[in-house]
Amino acid sequence: MRRRSGWRWLALAAFWSILTGCAPVPFRHPPPTLSIPPEIPRGRVEAQIQTLPSAPPDVPTAATDPFPPAIYRALTAAEVQRLAAIHAPGARLHEMEASWSKPHPAGKSPTTPARELRRAILLHTSRELQNRAAGAALEAYYRLAEAEGQTDLLEETITQLETAIAETRDMLEQQLKPPVDVEVWLRQLHQSQGDRLKAQLSIEELNSRLRRMLGLTACSERERIWNPEHYAVNDEPIDMGAAIGIALHHRPDLILLRLVIASLSPQTLGLIREQLQATYPLLADKPSGPMSELFAPLLTMLPAGRTEIELRRGQLIDWLREREAAVVEEVRQAVTAIRYHGRVAALAWQRERSHLQALQEAHSRRQQGLASFAELAQKHLEWLKARSDVLQETMAWYIARVRLWQAQGLLAPTCVPPIANR
């Protein structure tokens, strides 16, 4: 009797395990033991160059450079802006989609509020992509001009150092003590040669990037973009309030958000949900259920649907306020950068004038036999360094101005800033 009762309990337990979905616990391997690297004292990171041969002393420095001469093609800043906007990634795709969704004649595809809003969203998104692409291309364009200018200055620096090295070695051959040790000149020469190689590499990378951004796929890798324009920094004051007002009025993303808020209705609610989810994936869930898609327009007429419309309106307004605050901050930073880089460029120009005057005085004393070749060479090197600083700050001022135009939304084709008329 007891044995029969035990079997009943076992059968009941098995039946209960089937109902509750219990299953035997599989055998699990123990977690692998983690190996800990041994503790060692901190060392030093050293680079040992042993496989690169040094250039022979009688070979010109230019012959050792890995970059052969290139072909230059002139492009103005206005042309760079236009080409970058035309070839902005994704902008053309949005324009094609907007053209396809445009209402056709003869009533073949009747327009609806959602369809009109979708077309407007596509067009404004395309303009924002063009604005960003043009800003990025212009920034690369000015950085390329800076790299080209720095290369020229480094060429002059290397020439001066090679001349100083030759004169120092002549004095050593004549058993004379030079004013500056030849190793000092050699260290500066090697530094300048390395800086020139870095500038040339930057030129190659920026040209490659610009060819892609401007759609210049027919150009070969040996063809470079050249900036033929004259650069001049001015200190004209910028009205911060007016600059912010232009940005709030012209930025395509702000225009788009205001349009979406104004177009919010039961007919456009589905499309606006998609826009919210594109930026914030956890927002604006669609109604679930097999009949929700069919009766979605009717559901929005109910009190719950009207409540959702007000919810979406509040979310869009908060989104717009966040974007407006971000745009205002972008404009402020750009205007501040323009002011500071303009002042720094002016100071650098004053230093360059001072170094030029010192160089001219050293050259005059050298002709009178009152100054050594080392003093003249050092003054020349200081003047070239000052010119390099002027070039760097000038391009920083131009880049800051491009960032202001981009923050204001003025780089899209429909609203072109006065780039060519400087």
C-alpha cells in the first residue's frame, strides 16, 4: 500500500513538472580561471630606427622626399562650397525621394497632409546635410591651404639651415671656431625635414578627402587642389544678437521642427511618430493590435488619441527648445573664436614685422662685416617662424568664420554667404 502511494506521488510530481515547464538542470562547466598578467615595474617606450638608411650628404634634401611633384587645379572657396553641397552624402537621395513623393497631375497620386509633410521633411533634411557637408569641405579647404603654406616656409627654413651647415663646415675645415656648433644646425634641420614630411602627408590626406567630398573622382591622386585667393583678416565687429537671429531663422533643422509642430494632426501623427523614433528610439510607440493600423486615423479622434497628440506636441516643443539652445551656443562659440583668432593673428603679424626688421638690420650689419653668418641665419629662421604663426592664425580665423556660417545654416545652396567677395 505504501509502495503504491509512493508511485502516485512520483507521477504527480512528474505531471506537475510538465505543467510548470520544469526541466532537469543541465550540467554546466565551471567558469574558466582568469589568468592575471605578472606585475612589472613601469618602463619607457623607445623607438629604434635601424632599417631606414640615411640620405647621402651630397644628395639634395628634396630628392629624399617620398612625395613626387603634383599637378595643381585651382578652386575658389565659393566653388568648394557649391560642389560640397551638390555631393553631400545622402542629400541627393533625400531630394530624389522628395521628387518621387511629389503629387502627380491628373490625380494619379492625390496629396495628403502626411504626404506633404513627408516631402517637406525630406527637403529640409537635404538642406541640413548640404549645410554640414559644405562646412566640413571649407574647413578642410582652409587647412589644406595652411599645410601648403607651411610647406613653403619649411622649404625656406631647410634652405637656410643647409646654408648655415655648409658655412659652419667651411670654418671647421679652416681650423676656425664657428659661432654655432654644426650639431645645433643639424638638429634644427632634421626637425624641419620631419615637419615638412608631416605637412606633405597632411596635404595628401586633405586632397584625398576633398576629392571625395567635392565629387572630383576623375582627378588622379597626383592632382591637388590649390586655393588661388588672397587672405586678409579683418577686425569688423560682429553683432552677437543679429548673428543668433540669423541662425534661428535660417537653420534647416530648426525650420523643420517648427514645420512638424505646425503640421501635427491626426493625419500626420504616424509620420511624426517616425521622426521622433528616428532620434529617440524609445519614444512614440505605435498602437499595437491586429486592427490598429486599419483604424489608426479613427483612434486619434478619440480622447486618448487627442491626448497623444498633445503629448507629441509637448515632446516636439521641448526638442525644438533644446535644438535652439544648442544652435545659439554654436553661434556664440563661433563668434568668440572669430574675435580671438583675429586678435591673435594681429599680434602674430606684429611679431612678424618686428622679426623682419631685425632680419633687415642683421643683413645690413653682415654686409658691413659686423655680424656673423650664424646671427643672420638665426634672424632669418625666427622671421620664418613668425610668418608660420601668422599663417596658422589666419587660417584659424577663416575656419572660425566658416563654423559661424554653418551654425547659421547659410552654407546650403539656397542661401550662399559672401565668400567670394572678401
